[in-house]
Amino acid sequence: MERRHLLRRLVAAAAVLVLVAWGVAAAAVILWGRRDQARPASAIVVLGAAQYAGRPSPVFQARLDHGIALWKRGLAPFLILTGGMGVGDTTSEAAVGRRYALRHGIPDSAIRVETEGRTTSESLRAVASLTNSFPDRSVVLVSDPFHSLRVSILARRMGLVPYTSPTRTSPIAESRDGWKYIVSESVKVPLAFLFERKTT
């Protein structure tokens, strides 16, 4: 009887610890998403999002607009666009982003693309390879606020020097469902920190 009571107390304590850890992670996601660390760097990296028949989705367009604005401020010589092809797509997110950037005044010589990544981790690993020839590996990462903490963790584990600059105009940030992304990221952030393979 005492053993069963002890087991229940241990299970309850473990549940409380998990809940507290989740709360800390969720708070970190929210607070990090409010920070804008934009500063001079070797490149501005726009994380990909969905594209529809060759046109960026509203979320992707918001990220692209923010990245283009940062480039036009002179914060970096290069704009790196990421994102591979989803199921049924005939072009990559990065290629769609490149066309959009060209139409908005970014010269082709300043654009680099990563077209194979299907996940944030895959895209940032490719970005790390692209920056091997740069004077340093500092990057300004552009994505949605909820995404900022995880992309910063992943980029650092891949040898980059990351600064996050979240877009404030994304439909996700302005929607009632934004909390769902925060909950999701509060689970993904600890996993990225604990299990993502570190590279140099």
C-alpha cells in the first residue's frame, strides 16, 4: 500500500515537473518572438513557407517583405531564400521567393537559394554550408515570431551566428489561432535543444 502511494506521488511530481518545463518553454517562445535582433551580418535568411502555383502564400510573402526590407537597409550583402518542394509542387519555395525578390528590386547577384530543405532543420543545415565561404557566419533569420527561438537554436547548433528578426505582419501572428503555433513550438524547442545534432 505504501509502495503504491509512493508511486502515485512520484507520478504526480513528474507530471508537475513536465508542466512547469512546458510553461517555461512556452514563455521563452513568446518572449523570444518579441525580440528583434536585426543588425549587420553576412546574410539575411528568409525561412520558407507555402507557395501556391508559383506565388508565395500570405505567410511567405510577409517573411519575404521583411527580409527584403532588411536587405534594403544595408544590413547584409546577401539574401538567402530557403525551402524545397512540397507534395505535388512543381517548383520550390526558394525559387518562388527568388522571383518575388527580383520583382522587388533585389539584384540576382545578391540572392542565394536553398531549394532542397523540407524542414527547418534541413534548410538551416544547407544555409550553414552556403555560408562556409563568407567572412563570418553571422545571419539575420527572418520567420514568424513563434518560430524565432527554435530557428535560433538550430542555427547555432549548426555553427551559424544567428540573430532573429521576426516579421510582424504575418497572418499567423495576427490570427486567433496563433496560440496553437506557440503550443507546438513549446514542444519542438526542447527537442531541438536536446536532440539536434551539432555541427561545426
